[in-house]
Amino acid sequence: MSTWNIDTAARELLAAETERRDRGRLTDEWPELDLDTAYAVQSRLIELRAERGETVIGVKLGLTSEAKQRRMGVDAPLIAVLTDAMVLEPGATVPLDSLIHPRIEPEIAFVMREELAGPGVTAESALSAVATVHSAFEVIDSRFRDFSFALPDVVADNASASWFIIGSEGIAPDRIDLVGETVELSVRDDIVDTATGAAIQGHPAEALALAANELGRRGERIPAGAIVLAGAMTDAVPLEPDVPVTAAYSTLGSLTVVGTSESAEGAR
């Protein structure tokens, strides 16, 4: 008989992150963990984060590109939560000794001008609620061994959320071709992957609408001022000490991130 429930699963995932240890899949030990229950675990995990002083500042989408879905062996996007404790400023180093097995991926970020609430949100109406579009990096760090999980596992684990960086200079959404926006992902000086915004659900605004509609189904909404990470444009690459990773966008500029083995002040 399984001893797992929503609270024990959330506490275990938070403890694994805090203690910097990986584990096997929850679904192997708790076969009854379905997608709705996994989102309840995620919500409880965010409550536990709030209890230790974190503030919710946005949402993130995961597995929105075919590349990411193939890499992780799943076939659907998911939604997770961003808090202020996950923010790194452009130019900051990533404290690798607070992480388990970090990877980094280039994204497109939206900062919302207006509240967005589903159901019935379209890509067009979603984009009309956006103030600015930014380049972004997300550092992901699954609490599951070898990044091996089923969809309910990764949903419960808040979509492997760890740190994120968004470019300081935003651009109005009507001044950028989001579908055609390109990114070149480089490790050191070697380009390892390229993509366009079309990799994110065909159009990044489709991912934004998906988030608003899924949250609306749960009685939630995306507030004005929120940050939304639309999902990875390319597959993620490992983040290693002193190895620069750069995302060079055609319109949104460039971001470079370096990992360090020294703890950053305030690292989790």
C-alpha cells in the first residue's frame, strides 16, 4: 500500500532539491499519481516555498517544443510556477553547487501588461495582453535521476524549475516576428543548436494561450506584471563550471551564462 500523498510527495521533492539529491520516479512508487494529482502536488510544493518566504512572480511552460518532448519521452506540454527565489540577473553566475545535474535552455519570455484569464484565450488575444518580449535562459534541474520521469513526475516537480534569467531589454510584441525569431545556442564558441520561435507550439503566443486556458480551467489566471517563460526553443545542454553558454537571438540580443562551483549568496 502506497504511503504517498500530496503533502508527502511535495515535501520529498522540496527536500531532494534542498539536499541536492536525485531519486527514482514517484510514479514507480505511487502508480496512482495521475496528472491532476501531480498538479495538486505542484501546488502544495509552491505553498511550501511560500512558507519559507518565496513569492510567486509568474509561470513557465515546459516541453512545448518537439525537441524537448522527444528528449524527455513525453508528448504534451505542462505548466509550472516561477518564484522570486529563482531569478538570476543577466551577467550573474549560476551556483552549480546548489544543484544536482543542471541543464540550460534558451527561451522566449513575456512580461504581461494585462491580466490574462482563460478559457477561450487565443494566441492573438494572449499577445495583446503582453507588454514586452525578452530573451531568456532557464536552468532546469530535475530531482529525478538521469532526468528520467513520466509526465506526472515532472509536473509534480514543478517542471524541473531551478533558476532563470531574462534579458533586461524587452521589445514590444508588435515589433518582433515571434515565429521567425532565431536563436543560436553556443557552448564556449561552438554553435550546438539553432531554432526559431516556431519550435514553441508553432508560435510562442500559442504557448501563452495554452497556459492561460489551463490555469483558467483550475480557476487561476496570469496577473498583470507576471513573467511567462514560453518554453525551450532547443534541447537543453549541460551547464558545467566555467563553461560559457550563449544564446544569440536575431532580434532579442544575446545572453551568456556561466556556471560556478562557488555558492552564490542566497542560493537555495
